[in-house]
Amino acid sequence: MELNEASISRRNLLRGAAAAAMLLPFGMTLASCAAPGGGGNGGGGPKGEVTSDNPFGVAANAKVDAVIFDGGYGVDYVENAAKIMEGNEGLDGATVTVSASTKIAQELQPRFVGGNPPDLIDNSGANSIGWNTILDQLEELDDVLDAENLEGTKIRDTLFGGVEAPGTFDGRFVALNYVMTVYGIWYSSSLFEENGWDVPKSWQDLKSLGEKAKAQGKYLFLWGKEAATYYQTMVVDSAVIQAGDDVRLPLENLEEGCWSHPALQGILTILHDLIQSGYVKPGGGGTQFTQAQAQWSLDQEALLYPSGSWIENEMKDTTAENFMMKGIAELPLDGSQTTPAGTMRAEAGEPFVVPSKAKNPAGGKELLRTMLSKESATAFAKSKLAPTIVKDTVPADGFGSTALVSQSELLAAAGENVFTIKSFNLYGMNSDQLPIWNSFLDGKMSVEEITKQLQALTDKVREDSSVTKIEIK
């Protein structure tokens, strides 16, 4: 399959190990070029009457300018919400223009600098704007969650737990992440049932499963070069599931020695042993990620694949018939995990922001409110095979998707016991981590060496005084 830049970009933001590219030099921020905003009134344009149908006071005949990242989810879901919004008689003639982009930073940084950013932006993909450059130029979005949705229910009460965390920086909720992403390990349930294989419950189970895979001429895992850090995500998340904040907070806050935690080291050691035992297909460093994923989903050369829940939609055209894709939460090291049963990484992705200096920030918020309606959220889940942050929009049969059903089951089992990882995104570390993980997965690096190199990258960011640090709790 031909490599798709937009698809890579969208996935790269969604996964925790992905890069929100820092496209300006460290120390140079857009805030230095344009005055910070924040009060909620935005660009000072005309205001409309605040009513139950118009909670943000969108002016009569207002125009709304939305720029949406055109990745794996496309832009049609926002276009659909725009049509619903334009049909809201309480808005008195508002119109919405939805523009697609795969290069958010390149196209929108000049507009931020010029003081005329769009009213709503999906700041997603590898070409997104670095968060540390625009945080003080974004509206706080608490009022969106406190508003009633189109069905008359307070939006905050309709959402999954923990959805504010990925978009909250220094106590300010400025990015509403729309798509609920479950991070897990994905497999063909029909293949497992056919062979009588048990789904692993911890990293201790993987060697025996690798032996069974090898006996069938298959591998346990495989990878593609652009997605090598999916394995970093799996390792880190698994260690957090094993040991909780003892692992998470040192990594998030760039502490010395954070990569040497025993849970991380134990998981890295097992993964290294799996690689050396020939249970991980070699050569992924020279394979495009979509081709590697097709080797798993279509050719079934490997049993397991770590990914965010976008994987089904991404590979829907290259998945074997009757694959019956399902997911499990990433695995603890062993049976002595300190976190509650069901704990998993699940976070909202596709971050939508409303710039304070936009001409019509009220219109941007109203479009978000419309997207959070049950009608819009259900339509997204059905067409994209992924849940939004709005609960109760996926039926029991998952619209016929076993992967979507398993996502719902995992979220229900986790409840409030979900976590996210911010630091890799926040400081744009993915591009430097990719070659390290490609080398490790190819069997060319020891546990000691990968620990040393990952720690060195962390230390470099921590010691760089030009990089603004944000404490993560």
C-alpha cells in the first residue's frame, strides 16, 4: 500500500509516543509575535443574543471559519456538524466554511502571527502547531462543557471520564479532544479461536505465545519504520499499568533516571528476549508502516499489533475476511500490578482549539457544541468505527464491528481508571525516538543502550532552558 502522509500525521498525534511537531525553534514562540488572548470574548466582532439555542451569543448571519486536519478521519464529520449548525434557527443565519489541511502549522502559523486565525482548528498531525507556542493564544473551553447539547443535556454529563486531561495545560482547558482513543494490543479473535490460543494477560505470557506463533510459521509482533514508537507506547503504558504514577510522573516531568524504573526495565528485558528469540519479524525499519500493518491484518504473519483504536478504520480496506479484530488493554509486567484491575490508557484525540483572536470564537464554540450532540457523535462512530468522547453513542453490536465492541467493553471495565501520557507529545520527542526504537526492534541494541539513549533525550529536553516546562500531575 502506498504510504499516506495524512494518515501517518493523524496517527502520530493520536498515539502517546507521537510527535506534535515543534516547528519553531526552541525559545521562539508565536506569543512573541502576537499578543496573548484568553478572556472568552475573542476577536471583538458583533455579538448575538444569548439563548438556549445560542449559548455563546453567535451574531446574526455570522460566518464561521474552521480548518480541519485531513487525516485518517477526514473532514466530513465536521462538515456534517456544520450542516446541522446552519439548520439551527436559533443562530439566525450562521454559515460555516470547513477547509481541509494536512499542514496545519505551515498554513496557520502565519494567520496566528497576523492576528486572524480561524475560529476553530483541529490541531492534529505531525504537522500540527507545537502546543508550547500557542497555549496563551487559545480560548478556555470550560463553557463548552458547561453548555447544554442540542438534546438539552449538559455536555459535561455526557462525556467519558478523563477527557479534559489531554487538553489541559497549566490548569487551563484549551483543547477539546474529540475522538476517544483506546490504546491496546489488537488481534484476530477468529485466528486465536481457530488455534485454541489464549489471549495473553501479562508480559509473562508472551514467550509461550511466541513459541506457538513460530510453530505456525508466524511471528508474535511486527512493525513499520514510521510506527516503531508504537512499541514505546506499549512498553510505557504497560509499565504504568504495572506500577502507576511511580512510572508515569517521572517520565512526564522529565526526571533523571526515569527510564530505569524496574517495571520499565522488566518489560524492556522481555521485549528484548522476544526479539532475540526471533518472535518479532525483522526488517521493519525498512518497511512502510501501512505495509507492515497489512502483513498483520491481511496476511496474518503476526499475532499481535500494538496501536491506538484507529487501527481498524485505518486498515479496513486491507484486512482479511472474517478477521474479527479485537483489542485488549496493554499488559502489566506480571500479576502484581499496583493499579486497579481494568486500568488502561485511553484518551481523547483530535484536539480542537478556538483561538482568542479569531473573528468569531463564539461560532467556533458553537460548532464544537454541535459536534458534541448525540446525532453528530453517533454518526462519527458509525462511519469511522471509533467512539467520540460522547458516551452511549455506540450500540451493543458496535455497528457490526468487533473492534468497536471491544473498545466499549474496555472503556466500561476501566471506568475512571484511565491515564494519558503527555510529555512525548508536548516536547516533540518522537522524531528523535523513532530511530532508537527501529534499531532496538531490529535486534541491534541492548536494554542498557536503549535506556541510555532514551534517558539522554529526556535529559536534553529537561536541561534546555529555552524549552518551557509544564508540570504534569
